[in-house]
Amino acid sequence: MNPWIVVAIVIAALILAAGGFRIVKQYERGVVLRFGRLVGVRNPGLNLIIPFVDRMFKVSLRISTMVLEPQEVITKDNVTVKVDAVVYFMVIDPTKVVINVEDYKQATVQLALTTLRSVLGQSELDELLAHRDQINLRLRQIIDEQTEVPWGVRATLVEVKDVLLPDAMQRAMAKQAEAEREKRAKIIHAQGEQQAAENLTQAAAIMQTQPVALQLRYLQTLVEMSGERSSTIIPITLDILNSLSGKILPTKSTL
């Protein structure tokens, strides 16, 4: 046999053998189809397949992140808002990803968009702003129900990022917040006035039954007045006031 033919056969065999080796990385799994039929899943490492007979599809098991484009949504209370979100998902069954869905990433994103509009359309604006964690949980549960079993994809986290309100709605909410703050301030002021009146009433009752307390308060007032003004103040005790009040009588004018 011609040696060149032998060399060519050897080279062709080496090329075919080299074409049968596939390296699967640690975060991947290899789904092998033989003549279009599923034969198994290959683990990480060096794997050998039959050239021109087997075909391997490598599937990453890492978490993928997809940012959903801003969507205009009408809430349950007829408010138009623009919402964007982010979806984190991962493959849990490489076989279903290859066999059951053509492009699992695009399919998951489209499903997340549809679910986002549906869930927000059933929620009121106050719920969307104040209870976003509950909405995120509801979104993830609905997406999981549609993707985990049939597609082998699990949504690990769904987060609503921003909620953009119309300018008129923002102004109305700002006025409402300002009115609420004024309301709280007036209530606090009224409560303070009430407590002050109650304390004054109690103090007056004590001074009425305890003349010494009234005398002490009178002297304290004199001390405060003397500190503020430079004029001379002559203190008068309660005994003097009582004696004067007994001697001085009101006069009546006669025609």
C-alpha cells in the first residue's frame, strides 16, 4: 500500500478522533443527541462523542440576569405607571431546556413581561409603592409555575426596580403628603395644649389648697422679673395682700 495513503488515513482518523472530544466546564452540562435522539447528559470534564453521529448541546447552570424593558401598566385603580424589573433565573434540568423549549432565555423573559403586566394590573398603586416585596414574591411564584416543570428553568428572584409616575400624580401625592404632615403637626400641637391646660389646672388646684405653694411661685416670678429688668421691685407677701384686701373696699360713684 502506498505509504502516503496510510499517512492520509492516519491523519483522517486522528482528525475524527479529535473531533469526538468535548470539554464540559464545571458550571455546564452536556446534553447529547444521537441521530436526533436523546442519549444522556454528560458531566463536567473530558467527554467523547461519536463524530457526525452525536451532537452535544452545552447548557450553563449559572444564574442568568435579564433586565425587563420599562412597561406601561394600568393599575387596578386606573393609574398609568411605567415599571421596569429584573429577573434572575437558572437551569435546573438541562434535558428539558434543550428538548422542550427552543430559546429558554427569550421565552423566560417574554413570560416575565406578560406576568409583570398581569400582576401589576391586578394591584393598586398604594400596594405597588408600599408592598413591593409581596408583588416580587407573587411574580416569582407565577413564573416558577410556568417554567420550572415544563422548561426546567427556575426563577430565583424577581425585583421591580423603578416605578415612574405621571407628573400630575407626583404633584398630587406631594400635596397629599404635605397635608398629612400638617395634620400630624396640628394634632401634636393640640395634644400639647391639652396637656398644658391639664397641668395648669392641677397647679391651680394645688395653689388654692396650699397658700405656701402660691407664695413660692410668687417669689420665683419676682426673681425672674428682677433678672430681666433693672427696675426696683418691692415684694409683698400674701399676709399683707390679705390684710389690704380686707380694708380696701370698692367705692361707688354718687350723683
